[in-house]
Amino acid sequence: MLSWFADGPAQPSGRHPVFNDVTSVTLEAAISGLAERQRVTANNIANLETPGFQARAVKFEQNLADAVNAHQPAQARIDNLPTGDLPGQNGNNVNLEREMVNATETGLQQKLLTNTITSRFGWMSTVLKG
Amino acid sequence: MFEAIDTSGTGLTAYRAWIDVLANNIANVNTVKPMSGNAFQAQFAQAQEIAAGPDGIGRGVRVTALPLSSREGIPTYDPTNPVADAEGYVRRPDIDMNQQMGDLILAQRAFQANANAVERSTAMYESAIAIGKGI
């Protein structure tokens, strides 16, 4: 962590370097992506039987990885795209099984990320307390 | 805040409305009316996605209309029925029980899926609320 402060890219002005280092900002961006994915999944499940409804999926991981490599994790784009699956008889293409798997994965990933953020705050707290 | 739960809530409301409509249709499958009036008309729940907000994320589903089945129903010869006309005919409702029962399974399954989605979203928001807890 110490070497990070020495070698890291310049922090955006007006932001605190300890709380807005690349790791923290990346974690926050990932949590935003997961929150959006959860909302899109909820919308797909709500429209499970709506005739003609086209399911959508959130993709952000690759964008975030690219943004981190470019030292700009806050700029990562969250894409919300149609799944393009084949529709059934009523023109609806929601795949309930996949939505449930998505919801489970998203929940676990979210827990992992929020726990990681809490751990980082814990380290900072330890340092501050001396 | 908590939009995912609101979205699943619209699903619960819509599928509950569908189940109510189906239950009413099934309850009236043997409702007989005189030929002088309309038959009991089965209802259908018509649903539509709620358009996405400015952030481009859909906000669930809503029941937009409850169209009715034919008012003629199925004229049936039943001379012993007290409401039968002079020729002995009554109007039975035009309800396809197979379709009603099939739809009931779909609606029930969709309702359960939405109830489940509420729980998962709740767990996610709880873990977000717990950030920094215990420090």
C-alpha cells in the first residue's frame, strides 16, 4: 500500500488520496455495476410473463478492468443490453433459471465487495488509532 | 433508493392481480345466465412493461387492462334450469378451464419468483448498509 502512494497515478483533484485510491474507487464502481444488475434482473423477473418483453443484461466487468488498466476506474461504463435470446411463443425471452442464478451470484459478489470495503476501512481505522 | 425491491413489488402486484382474475373466472365457471342478457364474461389480465426511467433501467410491470371474453358465452340447452328461456336455452360462460389452470400455474410461479427476488434484493441492500459496520 505504501508503494502505491509513491508510484500511483495522480489522484483527481479535490479527492482524498487515502479514501479515493484506485482500489476503493474500483470497489465502488463494481458495487454500482452489481446494484444496476440487480435492478435489471428484478425487472426481467417482474416481466416474466409480459408478452413481447425483451430481457436485458448488465455488463460492466470488462469495462471496469479496462478502466483500471487505464488508471481511471471511476470512468468505467455500465452497459445495459438486450440478451438477444430467442423469444418464446408470446415474444418474451426471459430465462427465469438464468435470472435466478444471476440474482444469487450478484448477491454473493455484492457481499464480497462490501466486506472488502469494510476490511479496508478497518485497516485505516487501525492505523488511525495507532 | 431500494429500486430493485420496488421493481419486484410491481411484479408481485401484477401477478397477484392475474391470480385474482383467474380465481374469479374459475369460481364462475358454472355461472349460468338467461339468454336475455350477457353471459358471465371471463376476464383476462393484460400486462405491459413500465417504461424505463432516465437511467435506462426498466421499472417493472403493470396490468394495463382487463379485457372480457365473449358476452354471448355458450348457449346451452338446459330446459330444467330456472333461468332457461321458452326454448330451454341458457348462456354458459365461455371459459376454457385448461387455459385458466395453466395460466394459474404461470402466475403463481411468477409471483413466487418475484417474492424471491424481493428477498435477494433485501439481502443486497442490507450488505450495502452494513459497510463499515463494527469499525
